[in-house]
Amino acid sequence: MVATEAGRTTYRVAEAARLAGVSASTLRLWETQGLLAPQRTQTGQRIYSSADVALLKKIAYFRSERGLNPAAIREALEHDETFSSPENGNDNVGRRLRHLRRSIGKTLEDVASDVGVSASTLSSLERTSQGVSFKTLHDLAEYFGTTVSDLSGEKIDAMSEVVRSGEWKAWPATTPGVTVQLLVEGARMMDCHRFVLAAGAASEGAYRHVGEEFIHVLSGQIEVVLDHDKFFDLGAGDTLYFESRRYHSWRNRHDGETILIWINTPPTF
């Protein structure tokens, strides 16, 4: 058992298997069958949250007590509205994505194929609002004709002129190692965010959208790649301004946290 940087308890594969009452090889089999998609460490080691363990127990029940095959288990989990992360009170991203998908009559497999992710990853995201890259989250928002900010519940009705230091609201923790805090509240002409990136955190792919972006590095070091071949290494005090229609990706190159001010206008991310 280990603890993440956010203080959540996570489990290695052997411990998660023991808690679910199955073998470690069974967990790996279920993963290949698209029943779950555990997060991984920077070295590729599987880690399971308490929500993942609860899911494993549910899968074990469907398999042993009801005799369902993998396809039937996936369908049962998809329609089990009561099953969501018990430790993540803010699972609105997953709920919004499920609602959007169902509103256009698409299955998990349909959307996963169109966007280029696995059905198990999308299923896990809908249930727990966690476990995907920034690129995947952006691609899903674009697919459904919305923005990441909207999916994350940023466009609240109430507005506040002043946000005090340390009182920033945060997006749900959809992407491992990435914390996004709101520096400005309400529906504004700019998305103003404070990004806190753990060592090695990255977008895991390039994305683009309309608008313009401004980055100011407060501490640490980040590599931003524009148009797939223009590399910018930014350190504390550096800034970068670019058109959002250009493909852009990023990675924390620092061995500790990197903290940024990141502004998008209009609010299209």
C-alpha cells in the first residue's frame, strides 16, 4: 500500500487483488478484457485507488455470483448509476461525459473508438472522473462540442472580484500529477488558472483549439512543444504567448513541482 501526493491511499496489484478476493493474474486479465483501467506510476507500475478496489469487488460479484461474461459485466457497470467513486465527492466530470454520450445515443465503445482511447479507460473516467491525460480530456470535450473548463464545472454562476491566496477552487483531479486551480471565478472572457504539476506530469499528447494562450512560470521548469517541432524550455520568470490553434503539448522537466499561471482567451479550453 502506498499514498499518493494528494494524500489518497492507493494499492499495488497484489494488495488490490487480495482485497478483492482474486489473484493478481485475474486483475491483469480483467484489464485486458476492458473491465478496469488502473493508473500507473512513472515507471509503469499499476496502482489501484480505493474506488478501483470497490470496482474490483463489484466485478468479482458479477463474475462469480451472477456468472456474467466480460461484455455483460461492462454493460452492468455502465448502467449501475449508484456505482461511483466513494472517495471522490466531485465526480461531475464523469457524470457530464456519461450524460453527453447518452444524449447522442453513443455507446462506450462508439466514443472510445472515435476518440482513440480504450473503452475501459472511458468507462473508468465516467465512473470516477479520474485517470486520463489532458489530451484525452480535451479530445473528449471537443468531441462533445464543449470545453474542458465546462466539463470541470468551472462556469459557475456566482462571480467574485477577489480570490484570496490559497482559497482557489480546483478542478476535479482527472489527470494524475496535475492540479488546476481557478484564479478567477464565474463566466469571464479569460480562463485564468494556476497549474501545479508534479514531477514528470505531462499533457501526454498535443491538442489545439481556438483562442490565444499566455503562460508564466512561477517556479520549476516546463517544456512546451508547439507545432510538434518547436521546443521551448521555460524556467521561473519566463513567459510564452501563442495562438491556441497551434498544436501544443507540455511536460514538467523539473525534478519537483512546477507551478504556472496559464491564461486562455476566449475561454475555449
